[in-house]
Amino acid sequence: MKRKKLLYADIADDIRKNILNGIYAVGEQIPTENELEEKYNVSKITIRKAIEILAVDGYVEKKSGKGTTVISDRLFNKLSKAASFSSIIEMNGHKLRKEIIAIEEVQTINEDDDIQKTFKDKAYKLTRIYYLDGEPYIYFEHFLPVLGTIEALKQIESVSLYKWLAEFNKNVGRFQDSFEVVKIEESVKEKLNIAHTHLLKRVRKTVSTTNEIIEISHAIYDTSKYPYIIDYEV
């Protein structure tokens, strides 16, 4: 049967997962090329191509005669040339705090067409609030595939949502964002502590490296507190 991915890409994914899970810690070296050849039963050139992917993505640094050192365990290093919105906020001296309101399994028949089409009969729904300098700022609803247990999903309080997905081999490849101004439901207005009737809404589809939608999120932003900024490197 024909492989869907090149072998060296599979190996890079496996090493990346070990980095994200802390098996290969930042500042430490990954196994030598010879050790990796033996572990994966492949040629030296295959291992070198895998390490090259990790180096380009910003996870490791290879120095001649000194081995390959882990330099980052962040899920996104060079996914794109656009800085994340949360990092822009923090770089400008503000603090963001996340609070989970609810984690539940829902029947998708009660949700919009995209969610029903993507997740079929049921999905996990994660609802949370982002606070900007202590004030409610973003209302989030994340829809996710039913993986593991609700209890296991609660670990995102200490690790990122995308690292949780990566544990199930749902690795992020790209994002698709769309924006519109929408009328806000009273329940959301109460949670954001606002009187505004309309706010900016972002719908994000997270697409995996295998071209599967692995998350759909709806985010409502109180842009009167802070504007939505996109900062691209050129």
C-alpha cells in the first residue's frame, strides 16, 4: 500500500511529539544520528532529512561535532510569518488570563452547519473567557473531535489546546480565519460585562497536517478594550 507521507516526515513528526511531551527537553540533545538510525531502522540520509525539517521549524539546532540540541518545545515556531494575537497583546505590556467555563459533549444537531458537517453526531465543546488585564475580553467556544475523555481534556488548563490535539496525532498544519460583526446574545453580553449590541466575531477552522479540520472555534472580541491586530513579517 502506498504511504501517505514520506518516511522522514513521519520520523520528524515522532521526534517533534517527543519534544512537545518533554521526552527531549529544551537545552538537551536528541539521540545521535546513529541511535536514531537504529531506533527507526532507516538510513542516515533519512534521519538527516527528518532533523532538517525540525531545524527549519525551529525545534532543534544542529552543530557539527556537537550533536543536535532542542531549542524550543513550543507547538508553533515557524508555522507562519504572522505573530499570534495573544503574543502581540503580551508584547505590548498587557496580561491575558484564560478561564474555562464549561467542557461538555454536545449533539452537533444543535450547532451550525459547518460544525455538524465536520464532527458528525457529536463533539466536545469547550467554553472559556479570556481576561485582558483582569477584564473580560474574549468569549470563546471551541468545538473539537471526541477524543479521550472529558477529564483528560481538562488538562488544557496547564497545556495548550493544540498540544492536547497533538497527543491524538491531530497536528496543526494551518488556520483558516473569517471575521464578521455580529449581534451579541444577552448571555454573552453578561459574561463580557458589556452593553454593546454588536462585536467582532472570528470563526477559526484549524486544519491538520493531513488536511482534516480538527477544531472550529467561535470567538467574540470586545475590541473597545483592545483592537484585533494582525502583525505580519515580510
